[in-house]
Amino acid sequence: MSTQQLSLKNIKQSKPKNMSPTFWSKVHRGIKATIDQYQTRVDHPVFLEIRESNSQKTIQTHADLSTDVKKPSPQPKPDWTLVISDTDNDIQTTIYSLWLTGLCDQYGNWKPGLPNIQVVHTGDWLNKWRPSRQAVAFYKNLQQSAPTQCPVTLLNGNHELEILHMYDNKFSSPLKDDDIDFIRNQGIIHITANTLFLHGYPTLNLANILMQMKREELALVDFPTRLHKVFYENKRPLYSEPQGMEIIGDLRRPKYYYEKQVENHKNSQGQEIAGILQSLDINSVVHGHKPNNSVQIDQELAKQLPGIRLINNDNRIKQTGLGGMLISSDSEVILLNPETMKDAGGEKGFRKQLKKRLKTRRKDLGLPSKKLIKQKPKLMLVA
């Protein structure tokens, strides 16, 4: 008897017996639910577009084997990322964080010769009930005037999405059409190296969408652009659906959400999300959206999200006057808040330490020192 026949025989003999019909019906229902859920995501028009683009790339690759095509050089990896969260129309707190780290002057103008430092705002940069045109104009100018090595990424939080929803439903608003277009052009998530930035907490709905993008062989750096299309470019925008706010992490009880068991599964929702993120090579998540809490938290909900470093950056900056964080390419974190400033000896000492770490001092940027600028010319005696 061949090895193949022997193995088949063993499989038939090891088939479980006396299994009740209820057991098998549960198995079939679980498999059918999984297939239906997967098929719903696969049939989404955005993912159909991915498959078509991938097939066109394959055809083009086979057709152009004899030609040498130069790929565009990738963007330099940022040495540091300045993260700001939940400013709610408050422009001065954003300028203060930029000035404190040496990226801008006291008026919000960029310094010349800056190193590779990106700025990410994780959402709620507007107040949903009283959105400010001045705030929109400030962030638009900040984003458009930013140096190439210091890109500014604005993410939409629940405030911005509710502003869009109210505008679509013809509610009165001080914002104009160009303001709304600017808000609509901003992202939902941002990914740098192994870190995911978003407004709130990572949810199972978001993790499943990201996993589907991986199945469609989409590069990780292209996830934000694709999710933007999923969110905004349908006939009915996703932010107007109940699951839209869940995707950006608008959770009232995150701990309870992560500890809840997945239906027909032994893992909790937090374990499932952590496993998906790790399979995408994401091991850190930075977010804001922590109402009624003025304390920034590193390693938040570590038990509920095993293997994922969850960093909460919301310290109610509008009330405290200073809030933000710096995260390096090596995952070193420096929190910016009144307590860390106090520990550094005050504003002057804190700013000096930050600029030294970020290499944004005047001598690092190739600028003359203030002492030389303020030095008065000496009088020369003429014989």
C-alpha cells in the first residue's frame, strides 16, 4: 500500500464519531458567517479597484521586461515625529509645541534647514459645534508651507467627521465650501515604519479592513490613501454610517471593548486586533481622543492588547496649555506637558533640551547665534 493511501486511511479512521447534529450545525454556521463577512469586504468597489490595478501592473511588468524603469526614491524616514492631539480650534497651543521643539518661530513660521521631523495631528483640530475658519486657514498654511523633510499630516477625528456629516445634511455652518474640501482631503490613519497613528482606539473593524488590504497585496504605506477612498468616495460616505465612527476608534469603554470575546472564537477582541496588527508589522499605536483625562499614558491597556504599545497622547491641551509627544525612529518617547517641563527646570531648560535632542538648535541649522546678531559693532579709532 502506498504512503498516500495509508495516510488517507488513517484520516478516515480518525474521523470523529457520534458528533451531535447541533455541533456540526454550529461549525457550518461559523464557517458560513466567516465566508459571508470576508466576501462582503472583498466585493467592496475599492478592493475591486485594487485587484484591477494589480492585474494591470502584472501585465505591464511582463510587457516591459526589456526596459529599465527607475523607481521613484522613497521618502526619508523621519528621525522624530511630533504628535499633537485634540486642540479644538486652539491655534496657539499648536504653535507653542512647534516653537518649543524648535521647528517654528513664535509666529508659526518654519525654520530653515530643519532635519527629518514629521508632524502628525491625530484629530479633533476643530471644535465640532463652533468650527473656526481661522483654524482651518492656519492648518492649511502650516501644511502647504511645510518643508519637504517636515511633512504635516492632519487626521480627521470625530469632530471633523461630524462637521462633514452636518454639512452634508445642510446644517448651518460658518465654514465655506473650500474649508469643507480641505477637511475632506485629510486622512483617517497614518503609518510610519511600525507605528500606526489614528484618532482613537484601534478596533476590530479597522483591523479587518487593514488585513483585507494586505490580502489584496497593497503596500503598507498605501493603506492610508486606500482607506481614505473607502471612507469618502462612495455614494454614501462611511462617516455617515454607525460603523464609521467605530473605525476611527470612537469608543466609550475601550477596556470593555477589548475584553469582549469574539463571536465563535476563543480570543478576545483585543487579542484578535493585536494579532492582526502584528501580522502587518505594526507594534505601536499612537492616538488621542481620551476625554475626561488629563494624563498621557504610555503602554495603555497592555494586557488587553498583548504585544502592542498603545500610547495615549490626549492630555486636554486646551486646558493645560501644553500637550504633545515626540517619538523617535527607535520608538523613544518624550511627553510634552506641564509636568515634564517642570521636571526639566522650566520652559527655557525644557526647550533647550528638546532642541538639542532634535538637532534644531541654531548651530545645527547653520544659523548665526543670537549673540553674534545682537553684538554691537566695535568703534574703530582712526589715526
